[in-house]
Amino acid sequence: QVRLAESGGGLVHYGGSLKLSCAASANFPSINTWGWYRQAPGMKRDWVATISSDGDTQYSDAVKGRFTISRDDAKNTIYLQMNSLEPDDTAVYLCTAHDTFVNGDYWGQGTTVTVSS
């Protein structure tokens, strides 16, 4: 089973930047998709971005052009570079990985991002 650990959250002012990291406990070749979701207080969990095993990326309309998802296979880590942050970006950000061998998803515990206006 993969364990995911997010880090990099914090408090930032409007227009600022943060870079989140998600470290996996090991390399699992059966994982073909990595992603970031976020959940604001009292709201449902929303998809933010995805990166596939061959490097294809996708973004929600809310973050497209401001956020960048990337992957470092040597470190078993994915990243989310967040620029031009807005108060609506305030949420707990969670990392996920889809394992094709078990056809299931792993989730981290999340890291909190707060953007002040």
C-alpha cells in the first residue's frame, strides 16, 4: 500500500505563491495517475489537477494558467506550484494516486493553504 504525505501548505497573501509536495512511500509502477484535490471548509472535495504516468497534465478551469502539476520520479514526489493565489484557493489540498493493480485510489492526509485578502 502506498502512503502519501503532503507538505508545503501555509498562509500566503493574495497574489502570492506556494509549492506543495506529495511524497510517496515508495515507487509503485502500477500507479498510472497522480492528482491534487482540494476541500474548502463546508464544501465538497474538488478536483484540481492530474498528471499521468506519461506526463500528460490536466487542470480544472478554476486553476488553469495559475497552477502547475509536476512529477519527480527519482524522488517519488509530485508537486503543485500555485501562483497568483486568491482567497477562493483557501482549502485543504490532498494528494491522490490511482493504482491500476488494485483499481483503487490512495489519499494523503492533506496540507492546509490559506490565502488572505
